[in-house]
Amino acid sequence: MDLRKWFSPPQPLPSADSDTPATTTSTTVSESRAGPSVNASSGQPPTDLTSAAIEQQSTRPPSQRTAVDDIGTDRPVQIVLKQYPVTVYSGKGRSFVDKWFHNREWLEYSVKADAAFCFCCRMFSFTRKSGTLDAFASVGYRNWKHAMAKDRGFHKHETSKDHMSCYAMWKEREMRRNTGNEVSTLVNADQLRKNRYYVSSLIDVVGFWVENQLPLRGKIDAFDDMSEGGSGLFLSMLYYTIQKDHELANVVKTIPRNATYTCHDMQNELIRTLSNVVTEAIVEEVGDSYYTLKVDGTRDPTGCENISIVLRFVNESYEVTERLLCIATAQKVILKSFNDIKSILTDADTVLNYGAETRMEATGLLREISEPSFMFLANLTHRVLSLLDPPNKLLQREDTDLLTGLSVVASATACVKKLRCDEEFKQMLDTATPTSESLRPGPKRRRIESTRMDGFIVTGPTGGHRGDDDLETELRRVYYSTIDSVVGELERRFSERNSQLASALAALNPEADNFLDVKAVKHILDLSQSIMIDAEFEVAKEFLMSQKQAMQGDWTIQHIISTYHNHLIAMPSVLTAFKHALTFGASTAMCENSFSTLKNVFSEHRRTMLHERKARLVQLAFEKDLTRKCTSEWKDTVLRRFSSNTRRLQLF
């Protein structure tokens, strides 16, 4: 899957509550395609519309154009799905077809509305007329049966006078924007320059602090209180910069007090913009390369599970590169030490200062954890995880290869399978029962047997109390089902197919006896459906072995692809196999490194921040080489992206 199909710059920025980078789920945002045969560069807008009106109309908020929010706001977004929703017409299912985008750059498709829209008519139609234009400009067009009819659908719309006028206005605006001759720019050039200089300074300040993993906020967000205590590092540095930069000091005087962009919401907006630009840069860096995803998790001090997602790929210079794509989140149950839990609950149960409600709740919890089932499950979890700990540690080392990792996982799986016997179950049950019995508090009241069963022969439990035999049966069921579930998951994740991939990786090692063996390497090429040419492997093996004999030393896959990639270009299937081998990574060390950044960012004084801000700060601090570009060569991109939303302070 091409990452560029998931991340699209023209998409609207995510909301403040979003936890992940801007994505288009299961969609492809394609490149612009040729539009209708209209001379856009010379097309004139209607005589009753001025150029200023074009600029004003084109910057209307999306909410004033259409209720759908998954289509373009700056340029058309053409979304390609493997399967579009099907609508039944006269007993026959019909749906949108991605081929319709061809030669229709104005055409858009909304996944949420399952409808087609016209970008230029949405942006530039001043009046809403009935008929086809209204559908394409507001509610969306869904008549797939007649979409390609000569006198209906797309053809009728794109040849209409209203559409051609809107299309001409769209291209007029594009021409003005590309040449820097936008009406607003010509009229307010000096003020726009000042606005950009001011926002650019804000970006520099934010970029510096996030790059160095330092907090921004303080107790004060007000622009007028920057010199006061408690303003935080962001406002303090901005105040210091204003004192040192005389031009910025003069610019600040022209900035309205309701558009200073120094509050925490605007900090989040700037951080979000920087993070989106960095994410898009990572996606572009991956480009057409094959990649693997590395995922690992850790809990922060608040108990939130943070999932680090790292991309590993071979870049254009044939170097292995790993980038932090994002920090996601997940919820997990945190099981602490049993003795600590018992001590806290016992203390809360006996100390009168805790209050009646707290003591009653503590008593109930203490009774629950004192049940044999609780200790049994705790011991079972500890036993299984202890067997999986060695492969877990091995897979976190940077120098671990997939073949070695799989062999250790196979050994750990065999050990887990040995737990599936009555002897192990009895031993675990005997370990849990004495501890639980000694901790179980006495009954609060005398148990009264129910009289409803008088005159009946009772062969099972009648309610809240369960006999020892019933408890053992239930624990036995849980025990065996847990073991089966763990073994099944291990075998699924580290299956025979993965073993074949490991063998293929081993065959690409120049030190292996079966170096470049076609049958072994085939499995890794099948993964990406790449074509294997046997003759290329035969020639490559002869060439590389002769080079190895002439040049003694440590030969690795990285050495081969870095030194001889120009030769291997003539053998593309061999080059692809070597690139695949470098792309595979068994280690999660990069994920672990990102957790160190997380620890520095999420310090004890920053525990109130939401996950979105935390995740973006970690990414920007971890990928600091890309973050620096946001304050230098990518500054214009950041400014334009930041100004894409409706702003009081106009930048372009």
C-alpha cells in the first residue's frame, strides 16, 4: 500500500480531538487530472463579478459551501476506493467508478455522502439553481445509472454555462495565486508581509521549544501579560524576541489584540500544523519504496497506553531509514502487585478516617481479590509472560535479525505448550488456594440457606455460593482456554509463512551457503508480488562472489546494496530482493527510543495535556531534523497550511 494514498495534504486538518495524523481511511487521493477543454488561463469571469469577488467567494468556509467535510477545501480531492458503496437501481447494483476522474479534474467523490461533487461550482457558484448544478454544488450527485449519459450526468454538467463560468473563475484564481497577483495581496501587500513576519516568529518559537522537548505553556496565555511571571517559556521567549528584534516590535503594534495567536488553542494549532507537515514529509520520503511497520507500546505515568508506530524503508540513497510516523493510544487494565493492593485496601478498611463509603468499597474489593480465582489468574498471567520475556527482550535489540527472533519465539511457544497438562494446572491451583484462603475475610453475617429447594434433591449450586468442585472446573476451563489462545496467537503471528520469509532473508546473506538461491528468495518477492527472473539471480551470484573473493572483509546486505547498486540496476529483481531484506526489521529499538522522548516530553509538570498534543510533540521532538526544516525551507508551506483555515489575521 502506497502511504501517499493514506495521507493527503489537501485534506482538511483534523479536529482538536483527533489522536492520529490526517488520514483518508482506505482511500487513495490521486493526482490532478486534465479538466474540460476550457482555456483557463484566458478564461474571464462573468462581467458582473470582480476579481475581488472571486477572491472573496473562493475563501468561504467549507460549512457555507456544503455539509460534507471529506472533500477538498483548497483543490479537488479525488478519492479512489477498492470498492465503492453500491446503490440498487431497478434491481441492479450500481456505484461510483474511479475511471470517471479521468479528464475531469473538477470532479470529487465524498465517502461520507457517497456522492459526486464539482469543486469549482462548490467554491464559485454565487446562486443555487435547480437541476444538475445544484446537485454537484451542494447535495452531491448520486445518479450512477445516468452519470455517463450524453445528455445527462457529468457531460451535461461540464458543458453547462454555469459550470464553465465557475471553472474559469477557479483557474483565474489559481493563475493569480501562482503568480502572486491575488487582489488581496496587491492591495494589502505591506500588511500581509507584517502578518507573515509575526506568525513566522511564532512558528520559530514553537519549533525551538518542541524540538528541545521543553514545555511551552504557563499559567498566563494573555498577550498583554508576556512580561509577567507564570507566562511559560513560549510567551517568555516571544517577549524576549520582541525586545531584541526591532522589526518584530514594530510589527506587533499592527497586530489586532484578538489575533495574537498566543493562547494554548493556537499553540495546539501551530503544533498540529508542524506535525502534519512533518508527517507528509515522511510519507513523501518513503515514496514508492516498500516499507514495514514497527509497533510497540508503553504506559505513561497516567496509565495511558502509548503505541509507537515506526516506518522502516530503504531511501533513494539505498540507506535503511526509520521514521516515527505517530504515537497512537490504547486502553489497558493495569495489574499491580497483589501485596500492594492488599495493603492499601486493608488500610482503607480499618482506618476510620477514610469514611464509611470508602471503607465499604475497600472491603468489597479486598473480598474479591482474596478469591482463589483472582490469585490463580494472576499466577497464570505471570507464568505465561515470564516464558515470553526472553523473545520479547531479544526482539528489542537493534542487531536482531528475523531468523534468530523466530527461532527463539518457537522455543518460547513450545514452553507455553508444555503448560497444557493437569500436572501444571494442579500445581498452579495449589499455589493460589492457600494464599487466598489466608487472606479471605470472615463472613459479615451468618449464611441462611434458601427454603425454596425444600423437598428437592440439589445437585448443583443454588445461587451466590459455589462449591470447591465447581470452582476448580471453572478455573480448569479458563486455564486451558488461555493456554490455547496464547499458543494460537503465537503460531498465527510467527507462522510457517514467516519462517519462509526468514529463510529467504537468510538466503540473501552473502555468508550463507545458499546465497541467492532462487527457491528460497522467491518467498520474499512473492510478498510484494514482484517478478523473479532466475537468470538475473544466476548472474548476480557469479558477479558478487567474484567481487567478494577480490575484496576480503565483512560482507553484509547493506554493503552489497550500497556498493554495487549501480551494477544491480541491470538486475532489478535481485535489487528488489536486497531492498526487501533491508526493509525487514525484527528490532523495535526505534520504538523504544521514541519512548525516551515521550518521557522527556511528558514530564511531571505536563500531565494535564491531551493525547493529541502529547503525540505531536513527541513526533516533532523525535524527528527534529524535519522539524527544523519547518522553521526554514518549509516555512512558506507551514504558513500556507496554517492560513488554510479561516483566520482573522490574513497571511496571503
